[in-house]
Amino acid sequence: MKARVKVPLAPQPPKVCQIIIDSVPKAVQGVDRVRFLSEHVMALLDKDRAMLRQHIEHYIKHMLKVGASDLDAGSTSSNGYIWYRVDGNKGPHKEMGRISEDLADILFLNMLSEAQIENLFQGSAIDFSYQLFVEGKRDRRFRITVYFDYGHLALNIRAIEDKLRTLSSLKFHPIIENGLMFRNVRDGLTLVTGVTGSGKSTTLDAVIDANNNDTQAHIVIIGNPIEYMHESKHCIVRHREVGRDVSTFKDGVVQALRQDPDMIVIGEMRDPATISAALEVTDSGHKVFSTLHTSSAVESIDRIIAEYPTNEQERVRNRLADVLRCIVSQKLCPKVGGGRILAKEVLWMTPSTRAAIKNNNVGEIYQMMWEGSSQGQTTMEQDLYRMMQQRFITPETAMHYSNNKRRFKQLISGGG
């Protein structure tokens, strides 16, 4: 008796794909090959492009079915498989079948407009948002990055949560929660930091939604891409996507000053120009939120200052000390029983921490957080230890996710 062949969950790609692939001259390789494919994709009829979109949406719908946060595909590195990240672990889902590098290139190019394709070739990568109708539910949004990987295109898709978390569910100390609200603190810079996939956007969206439900104001969100679309409630909420509505983060921040905002949300402070614009707009009396790819509060301060030449760092240090209000550094840890749980480090600015920044004694700030629980502050190690005691995470997980292993061992030994 013959073994049953397992049929891939994804259907066969549209025939037009093979027609395009067969038309590519064998001598055309690398970026020139992708350029050739892009010209043929742009020349397709609307019905053919719609079929290509439907095909890649099979992979995206499977992503939702298995509860994946991310999808990766394309280029030689993927071995032809579709990879999904589920509960923090990324692996190939072979039941989805295999796709060639050329087919992946066609499918990814088809998701882009002509202008986006030109930006891809100029910058070797492009970020954009994508919306998918899910039967019986509101449209789901995704953040997509398409980029070159050894002569072919690779893709990452991040699922954007369609349900907002409440600010109270993040379990901030009342001092911190009050400080995040425009009603109570109307100026200053708050940073949410962490590695990719640590839930920074989820936290920011919870803060935006809490303010949107609380006070009458104007919120301008500048993102690349825009992820969650907030409905204007008590606040009017503007969404400006970099590359579509505004050229750069810096331009978005500068232009926001002429748009009568109360709160400005900057998707990421990724370069000195954006950082300078953020400090300037905060200095002018606005409440500003942004993110950084750093793993601790102290590292965040050091990173901002280090972005500038040595002769400018003293000025930036003083300016940052004046406008900074709060830093939340977070990680998503494997939870006992499955899923993930948020661990966070919180710095709330006090006269002592301001002085430490201005005097270039940033190293002292960790101890201030360690001893600052009455002000709502906590180190990552203290929060991990708390969750370990409550049996949300294992001791091994707590140790692994600690930034300061020596301090965490001190907590375990009773020296905290």
C-alpha cells in the first residue's frame, strides 16, 4: 500500500507566475533579475495581480490560524519554506509547501506599488502596512518588511494585534500610570524600549488609547509603517505613515509643530536627526512618546547621547535630562503553561536621576531604580524576580532574561 502524499495547505500558485519565470533570460541574475521580474509584475492585468495577492494571503491567514506573531519567507535562506514565529519560537511550517526564490520575488513585488518598488531598489528594503479582511472580524493589519537577501527578496510580516490592551492591564505603579496620562502630565519625553518583538507597539497603543478615552486633545502618530489605526474618541488621532504621508520621521515631527498637537507619538528614534527633532518638540512643551531598540533604561540614555559627536554630547546630555520623564524597557518572556508574559524595567525621572544624567553619572541610575519602588520604579531583575516568585516564569527563564545576572543572583540569595 502506497504511503499517502501529504498535500500542502497552500494551493498551487497562479499559472502567470511560471509564465513570468520562464521569460527571464538565464544570464540575468541578482538585482537585475528582480528588476526584470518587477517590470513584468507591474505589467500584469488587475485580475492577475488580484490572484497573486490571494495566493500570499493563504500564508498570512495560516499565520493567524496558528497564532504566529511573524511570518518569514523568500530567498535561499528560507530553504523554500514559510517560517512562522509561535510563542517566541521561529521554525519552518513544511505543511505549507515550498516556493522558489523567483516565485517568492514575484509574490512580494506584487504587494508593492510602482513607487514602493523604486524605493526598494534604492534603499534595498522597504517597510509598509498591509490590511486583510478576515471573515466575521474587523480587518487585520500587518507590518511588512521586504528586503534583499543575497540577490533575491526576503519578507517578514508582523501581525498587529487587533485588540488593544488596557493601560491598567500592563500593571504599572499608579505614579507611572498617572504620569503617562496627558491630564496629569502635559509635557516631557517617554521612551518605550526593547528588542524587536518585545511588545513596544502594544504598550504605546495602550497608552494612546487610554488618553484617547480620557481627555480632549490632539494626538499625532508618525509611524513606519502605521500599525494600529486608532478611532478618534475624546481625542482626534492623526496617523502619518513615513513614505506615504511624510518623507521622514524628522519631517513628520517638524511638521507636527504646525498641526496644533498635544501629544506626538514617534514610531522610532532611529537617527540623530529624529532624536534632535523629538527633543526640540518636547522642549517646546509637548508630550512625546517614542521607542528605541535598547534593553535597559541606562542603555537607552547612553544610546541617545552616543548618537552625537563628542563635542555635542554635553549639550544633548543636559537637554535630555531636562525633557525626559519616563523610560519603560520591556521583554516578553516564556510563561509557565505556554504563551508569553511582559517583564519591564521602569525609570521615573527624579531630581537625583536628572542630576546623574547632567553630571555624566548614568551608571548611578540603576541603583536609583533599585531603591525607587515608592516612586513606581523597578529594575528588570526585580520584576523578573517578582514574576518568578508568583510562578509566572521559571527561575531559569528569569535568569536568562536578566540584564544584570549578578544583581539577580543577589535577589535569589536574599540580598535584595
